Amino acid sequence: MKEPDDQDTDRKESDRSSSRRQSLKSSQSAPRTSIKEDDKILEDTTNETFTEEEESNVEEDDSSLEHLEGSSSSSQDDHVGSTEKSQYTETPHSAEEEAEKEVKKKISQSFFYDYKELVSMPFVTPDSNIPLNLLTLVHSFGYDCTRRANLQLLDSNTMMYIAGNQLILLNLKTKEQFYLRSSSGRGIGIIGVHPEKTYFTVAEKGVSPKIIIYEYPSLKPYRILRDGTDLAYAYVDFNYDGTLLASIGGNPDHTLTIWNWKEEQPILRTKAFSQEVFKVTFNPDNDEQLTTSGSGHIKFWEMALTFTGLKLQGSLGRFGKTATTDIEGYMELPDGKVLSGSEWGNMLVWEAGLIKVELCRAGNISCHQGPINQIMLDEGEVITVGSDGCIRIWDFETIDTADAIDESGLLEIEPINELQVDKNVKLFSMIKMNETGHNFWLAQDANGAIWKLDLSFSNITQDPECLFSFHSGAIEALVVSPLTYLMATTGLDCSVRIYDFASKTPLSHVKFKQGGTALAWVPRLVSYTGAQIIVGFEDGVVRILELYDPKGLTIFAGRKKFLDADLHLKYVFKPHTAHITALAYERDGEILATGSQDETVFFFDVEKDYKPIGFITTPGPVCQLVWSPASHLENTLLIICENGYILEAPFPSTKEEEEGDPNVVSYEIKDMHIKCFHFSSVKSKILRLIEIEKRKKQKEMKEKEREERRKQLAAAMGEDGEKEFHEEEEEEEEEEEPLPEIFVPSTPCHILCGFYSGPEKFWVSLGGYDAGFLYHCKFPTYGQNSDITEKKDEPFDFRFLEDTEDNPIHTITFSINKDMMFCGMQDGAIRVYILSQTDLSLKNMENYWHFNIHDSSYGCIKGISTSFDDRFLVTAGADSNIFVFSLFPEVELRKGIKAKVPSARFGIETEPIPQDIDDPKAYSIEDARKKREHDKLMKEVEEIKAGKREQLRALRNEFQKLLQMNEELPKHMQFKRTIS
């Protein structure tokens, strides 16, 4: 790190005092302000006092104030300051302390930190010879579109956003990405840009996170602000002229801090609120006024010089008769009033901490259908951005002079202009592009897009343009092609997306009515061109999609321009009634197995167009299916259930079955011989063994030390030495602490993932209490009629995983040669273990490479996979991010490599598309069969009933004829009818 330049200290100190006076104007007299500010220069470096006041109720008294005694300026402070100075002169200090104080007082304008010393780096096991650059980030396909203010502009061509543990600077013209890693390695909380676009802030996450201010365009770390919050920053904002910075901390402290950022010093600090605070902003027309808003509140702040010093006085907004609402968007008006949004879409005008008027549209219609996420003033007009995908322009004067006209407190106004961006758009924030002669804006769409919008509202206004499209929310599954550099992803946003990760190009995406939950690439034994992927959805439906290059197809009139790739629905069926969690093809491609949260595994005959074979029930929700590799003699399926059960099913019989066989009423396979392992926690036993071993070693060391001591005393004092040694031993005797108790969780910990290590042997990773180890298990030999729920099985071996007690492995994949094991961690980190080749018994797991890449709070890695040739590694996380890494030097990757999209089959454009299953309540295969059998049975019953009715009708007619014949006979011959 470069040392600061201490030249011209006096001049800089004077500049600093002048700057602060200008930015913190006071209503007090000029001489008094001058004295107070001079005192504050010394005290800013030493005195930071927090007010521990917390609001327990949103409806707080108007007079309630919150203060920070960050730099007091009373006459008492003058005395304290002079006392400190006198003590300083009397007490001698080292040159180091002198230098440190000087650095705190003044930082040279030409001083920069060294990025390489500041940035987080991968962890590598010492003396392991693993290269630090084992993985190199080459591209990011994701975008965390639901993160607040995650879209910033540095200039007309450079966009900036957070992606996990990285800040990405994207050139809008060339699409080139540049990455800045966080210094904590725990992620980034929020970003902000200086009004002059010459600096930008990166406010991080982690224990006592930093705010790093980078210079632009040099991207050098310029200033670092410390101790502003406990765990993460929620928002940052510069004042109008960029001299001050306000920051808000996230849970648990919600600390509001005002910084003199160029001197790295906090000026004022206080607790903003007891609940989540979304944002903080300065009033553009008055640096002494700020506003914070968040969960169920809005708060108005003012800097004031009091007798005890400079304070932040906070006044909580009172909703009165209006329903309490979360406030996401607001803006300060020039006269001090504040205009805010609401959850129901109306605007609220705040004055003196109270709602002056609520604005709606004619007919009591809301200004927006849903929350207003951003309000801003541009060129004399008020712009509101809503979750309904609309942007509305309002007259500023109408809003500024608005007042309630009756007891309802409502005032009806109409927008000047409005723009509906598109269907299914949820706008979160916008930022102006500042292109000369244009009114272009970039918009962050929380449903997974970035839009370019023209708000000129003229006859040549351009239509909204979707610049980028992404997954919205967690990515549930990822899979790569076995043939080329293609990748597919799916998520609960209902989309399936295809990427060429070698050329860094999104190729195609398609949306369905239900979210995707599982993915697999159909093996080449089934689809030789590698053109098919199979997707499982949350409603239990399975779809097989065919990927093809549409450029060679016949062009039809009205057809849109061709994309680089397209997806064609090949098959669709519904084997399950809940989320599909696993899809697996048998090693020869003959059988497809599907697993679900509905506690079933279904088998299909692939060669017969996925004809159902049958299903088996499982003791718990299925989380993973793994077919045995070719090295195993038997072809078996490992079924991992999340509640602690692991099953092994044999290859299912594909015997022909008559559709109309009356003896077959269900697809359930009841005669399959299934092996079962019911995991029982052994972690407490392992910890006890480790403790016993530790104590044994300590005891041996103490014995050696005692023997050496005894010899020393014996040599120096003879028999007296022996006596003294025994006396010392008696004094040193201590009672041994009890060993850790054996503990077994009452609720089984979830199994997260697993894989075969050999025939009937497998490894599993667990979460919860049992995290921290990989467990090696073997199927026991149970009797066929034994109750598996009563069995408890323990693993026969384990591997300790360093630093995974609260951070278990969620997903595992291997390199082609099985010499590297890639692990996706719960906190979004990648861990790579270097193994002996094809050593699935994991004998050597000492050396590893570990790096945080996804967001540490909610970026659990859901999918991790290597490319078909081990040149790339791709990861997908719950934080919406998709990262591509190279396993080779970047020089080799700059040769223009590109994925080959399979050519379209002849006639694919005219091939009939199978009828899709859109209704989530549609019958599953098993339910449909049961329904058919039930309908068939009911039909037979109705036919029997109809036959009986016909017989009764015939008997009744015959009886009537007999009665008539009886009446026609002479009376003495007639039968008399008797009533019993």
C-alpha cells in the first residue's frame, strides 16, 4: 500500500475546515460556527458516540429526537480539547504514533490505495502447489435484478452493477465486462456514484465492512471508510456537491453515518430506526436535511448545532389516518416537503412530519397499480416509477401546491404523460443516460431485464428496448452440453435459457407457465447431435426441448428475425404431482428416472418415446438421482432423499404390458428389491473421538515434559530433586473435564448431495448439525420384509472439511479424470479439492482452493459443472448470478472459440408440436391411469345397472300382462290380490 503524502499539511487542513463549513451551514452566528468547526477538526478523529435509542412504535411523538454526539463544540469541549493538547505535549510519543496522528488529520489528494493489497484473494492450502489463479473469471451471465439500486451509470457507455462478490463494469457498446472484487470476500451491500461521475462507492458486507471509494476512470481505490456498520451496508448517497457521503447500515444496527469521505472521517452517526431502512438521501437544495425510509416508516433528519455539539435530529413521519406503509420511493421538494410513494400506489405529500395530502387519480384510482419504487424530479417534472411497469410524468407545480380539499385527505390529479414499458415488467429503478439531444433512461426490471427507455414523448419517440434479459430470482438448475460449449439454466421465473459460454453469448430463452426446478442434457446415446435437454417443473411436468440453429430453415411470411438458436417442444408428460427435483438417464440411455418432492421416482422407456414403465415410492422427498457408472457391474440407481434416507434401486424391468390388462390398475412397481440406508448422526461421536485423540496427544506431551523436568531436578539436586518433583506433580494434578456428550438431532438433518464411491458405497454431504464432514456409507444387508423406518445406519468413514461447520457443500461435480472435485458451498463460495486420479474414496483431501464468488448471504450455489473438455467451469446461484471460469490461461481462450449449435432437423419447422400441459391441476400419469381405470369401472357398473333395469322393466311388463289376463277371466276364476 502506498504511503500518504504529508506535504502541505497546513494548507490542506485549512481547505478541509473551509469545505466543512460550507457543507454544514448553520443558523448560528459566523464567529461561533468558526470556533466550533476548529475544535471539531481534532475531535472528529477521536470522538464517535452512538445514541442507543430505539423506536419500539412507528407512531412516535413529534418531539422525539435522535442525536449523535459525534463532534461536540461547546465551551466544555474547548476545555477538553485544551486538556488533551496539554497531555499530548507532556507525554512523549513514538515517531510511529506521531505519524499515525498526522495521517488521521490529513490525507493527500494524490494518495491511492493498492488494489492488489486490498482485494480479497482465493485461499490455497499452504505448501500445496495449487496455483492461486486455478480458476479465472471470464464472464458473468446473471444480474441480481431484485437488489435495490443495482443499476448505476458512470458515463454514457459504462454501466455498473453488483454480481455476488464482484462489481461489474459493463461497456454498453462492446459488451465487455471488467471486474472489481470486494475486499471482505463476503459480498457487496450497495453501490453509489459521485455527482460528477469521477468517483464511485462500493459499500461491502462482512464483519465491520468497509466503504471503498474508487476513482473513475482509473479504478484506483481512493478512500476507505471504516466502522460505519456491523455487518452490511444498505444504502449510500452523496450530497449535491459530492463533499459528504451518507450511509445506512443493514441489520442489526441500521446505523446512519455522515462522512467527510475525502478525509475518511465520520462527522455524525446515529441509529436510524429499529426496523429495516431501505435508503437515505440528502436534500439536493439543503445539505443539512436528509430523509430515510424503509419498513413501515419515513424519517426526516436535520443537522443542527446545539450547546452540546453538532447533532442529527430525527423526526419520524406520522401516518395519522392513513394506513402505515413501507416506503421505497420518495423525493425531497425544494421547500423542505417530501413526496413519497406507498404500497397501494398513491403519492403522499409530507410536511412537518405529517401527511399534508394523499394524491390519487380521477375516480379515486391509484397513481400506480402497486408500490411506487422511485420518485425523481427531472427538468421541472416529477417522474414516478412503479412495480406495475409504468412510468408516469406529473406536473411539479400541481404537486408542490397540492392540499387536501375535504376530510378524506385525497386530491385527484392526472399525469402529463405515461409509458407502459411492456407486459410482465416490474420496474425497480431508473437512471438517466445524459446523452445530448436525447432523453434516454436505463431501467432496472425486477422481473429480469434492463431496458433502454425514451421519455421524450414526441412523435419520434423510440419504443422501449430490452438491452439485456436475465433470470429473475434464484436459478434452480444448470447443465452443460456433452458435446460443445453450450449451457442451459432454469429457475422459478418460468424460463429456460441457453448460453454459449465460450463466446460469452446468450443464445435463446423460452418461458412457460410454471417455474423450472431440474435440468439434464439428454446423452448422445439418445440424441447423437446433443440437441435435446430435459426440464422438470414445479407442477410435476417434464418437457424435452430440442435445440437447433434456425438459420437454415425456410422463411415464412411474418416470421420474426432468426435468433442464434431456438427451442422446439419435443415431448411433454406429467409423472409427478409436486416439484421435480432430479432427472437422470441410465448409463446406456435406455431408462429415464425422475424424482420429486411427492416422494416417488418414475421410470420411462426412452426407446419407446418415453413410455411409462412404473414408479416406486420413497420414504421422503427425493433430492438427487445418480445412476451407477460403467465401472460397476450392476446397473443401479442411487436415490437420495432429503430426510436422511438413501435408496438403491435395480434396473427396472421393461416387460411389455397390455394397456387393457384388467389386473393392472396402477403404475406402481411393488416387487422391486430396494436397498435402504437410514442415516443416523455420528457427528457427536466423531467430535468425541477427536477430543480423545487431542487429549491423548496432550497427555503424551505433558509426560515428556515431566520426564525432562524430573531428570533436570535429579541431576541438579539428587534425591531432594526427586522429592520436589513429586511435590510439584501433586500440586499440578487437575481434574479432567468431561468428554463431549453424545447428541443425535431429534429431526434428521437434510442430505444436500451425494455420489457413488463404489458398488453399494457412497458419500453424502449434510446440512444443519451434521455439517462439517463428508460421510462415507455402505448399504446394509436387511431382510426384504424389515421395516426400514425403524433402522438406523451409521457411516463407516468420514472426511473432515475445514471451515464448513456453518457452510456445508450443496453440490459436487468432478473433472473428467476425477482428479479435481468442485464443490458449491452454501455461502456462494467455490471449493476445489485436488485428488489422486479416479480416487473416489477421497483418501487425500488435505489440499484445496477456496474462493467466495456468489453473494454470501443468499447466493447458495445451486449448480456447478465443468465443460465437456474441462476447459471451463460454470456456476449458478440463488442470487441470480451465473459465472463462467477458465481452467486454462486466458491467452488460450482468446482464439475465438465458440459453441456449435446443432443444425435443424429436416422438417422440424412443419413438425406438429405436442399438446402442452399448461394446467397445474392436470392429472399426472399415475392419476390419469387411475382415473381411466376408475372411469372404466364406473362404466362397467353403469352397464350392469342398465342391464338390471332392463330386466326389471321386462318383468314389470310381463307382470302387467298377467294382471290384464287375470282381469279378463271370469270372476270365479280370477286370482285375488292380497296385501300382506
